[in-house]
Amino acid sequence: MIKFLDLKKQYLSIKDEIDAAIKEVLDTQYFVGGPVVKRFEKNFAAYQGAKYCVGVGNGTDALEIAIESLDIPKGSEIIVPANTFIATSEAVTRSGHKLKFCDCKNDYTISPDSFELNITPKTKAVIVVHLYGKPCEMDSIMQIVNKHNLKLIEDCAQAHGAEYKGKRVGTFGDIATFSFYPGKNLGAYGDAGAIITNSDDIAYKCSMIRDHGSMRKYLHEFEGRNSRLDAIQAAILDAKLKYLDEWINDRNRVASLYQNELKNILEIVLPPADNTQRHSYHLFVIRTTKRDALAEYLNNNDVQTGMHYPIALPNQPAYSYMELNDSIKNAVQWDKELLSLPMGEHLYDSEVKKVCNLIKEFFENQEQN
Ligand SMILES: *Cc1c(COP(=O)(O)O)cnc(C)c1O
């Protein structure tokens, strides 16, 4: 069986360190917040090249807290790319704002053209998503954001460690959010998330919101919520952080192999390779009109695949109330064609080649039929 993701193998490779990290928390008995959480926040901020990191309960809360911290007038429009996980758009609506979708381009990140086209006088912010670990086209996005005086939130849930022109993602805008859901490139053993920012005021505000509007116990400056980072999760994340760059390099090894082995198959569209950026390859996503048959063929041959995402957000029942906007053609069509191949540091070259050979075989069989 070639697994899509192998968290057990990762755990066994650093078991002693993880077990010791958990034990440290049991010894301190600080389960929510406390020294281990502070240490991870400091290390993660340094890793991403940001001044502050505020640990929170999960990546969805991180987005909601980030939006709230920016003091955007209620009912403003916030633009979100149509090809992302629903957490990105949910956070907009749940924060009392109006959601506006825009399209993605051929690397599946936000299309700067479509983003600008969807700006109205009510638009106050944009959430860009470094989807699949691929940094968005930040030069164009920054230009548009500055021209229209918008707030910029970066959803980095899939892009820990990714870099755009030598700079880690998450520090281009006002604020950025991360998820440490177990399957992410840096994953906890439960839910966890974080916010990073270079702004003193925004960091302070986020720290208050996540803890009932409070910085001092039982003194509440405003109503916040509970979304604190669990210390056991922080300890695990801190132990794993040391390996993250190595794992990302391994993901890039797997991606290069896929690119090389699959480049001559005309029926599939590979993710565009871009050497000026550091892709963190949370996912390696190809496109083919034979997607469902190919997925079935791979599955029958013991290769697990995924689909990210099988129903584009504008096609979801949750958004049936919105008018389908002509300017989001790519995202609403490609959901039937996207296929995520096995990806992670767990894969041997021989396994990647086996997946590629099966894909070649599949398309050769297609031609004969
Ligand atoms: C995983 C993910 C989230 C949500 O994170 P959770 O920790 O699961 O709440 C948000 N945005 C994107 C792009 C994600 O992939």
C-alpha cells in the first residue's frame, strides 16, 4: 500500500523526542498556555520570520480571530479565492462580513486579475491562500492591496515554511494564520493553530480575543472567546518544528520526481514548477479529465489519492444563496479534474516511481481502448 500520508511512520521516526515533549508537559502540569506554549510561539515566529506568534485552538479560529483583530466595519466585503477549504470563507461570514469569491489561476492560487475585478467600494480586505503550499503571486497582490487600501490576511494553513522570493509567507500582509491539524505539513496530535504578525497592536488584540478579552486573569477589556493553544500540542509542534525544513525538502524531492516522470503524459496537467519560490508541497495536485477513472485505477493498485477539493466552494450547497459569478470559471470547472497524488517525507523514490508507472500504464490502456 502506498499511503497518501503516513503519520505513524513520522511518529516512529522521532518517537523518543515526541514522548519526551509530552512528558515535559505532564511534569509542568501547565496544560493550557504556560511556558511550553510561549516557547513554541517564540520558535514558530522566528521560523516564519515574524515578530509575533499567537497560538490558538485551530486554523479556523485563527482566521476568525485575525479578521476580528483588524477592526473592519461589519458588513464589509472580503474577497476569498473560490478554490480553498471552506474554513477560509466560513471565517468571513461568521465574522459578520460579506463573502465575495474570485477565481484561481493555473497554479491554483488566487488570480490577481480576478481579485482586482471583484473589488467594489465595500471591499475592505482579501484573504489569500497559499494553497497546496504554493506561494501566491505576492508582488501583484501587494500592488492591488495598496492601490485599493485593503487589509491583507494570508491563510498559510498549507504553507508553513514556503517562501516567495526568499521571504517566508505570512509576513507580506497585516496578519497570517496557520493550522496545525494533524495532516498539515506541521501537524499536532489534535487541533491547533496560530496567528503571526509584525504589528504590536494586532498581536496584543489577538492574544486578548483568544482568551476572553483578557490579558490579566478575570479582567476583561471586551468580550473575546476561548481559543487557546493546548500545551501538549505546543510541545509536540515544537519538537517537530526542528524537522520541518528537512520534511519540506523531502516533499520537494518527491515533487521533482513526479515532474520528471510524468512530464510526457499529455493527458495530465502538472502543477507549474517555479524555481523562484520555495513550494512546501503540502499537496501535489494534477489535473486530468479522466480523474475519477484514474483515481479508481490507482486505488485498485493500492495507491491512495485525494481530491482537493472535489466540490469547489461556489458549487457547495452552503453557498447556493450566492449568484454564480462568471468571473470564477477555473475554480468551478476544475473541481472535477483535480487529483492529489501521495505526498510526504514518508515516500521512497521507488514508491513515487511506482505511482508514476501506474499513471503511465493507465493512459496507455486508455489509448488502446
Ligand atoms: C486546514 C485549513 C484550514 C483550517 O484549519 P483547521 O485547523 O482545520 O481549523 C484553513 N484554511 C486552509 C486553506 C486549510 O487547509
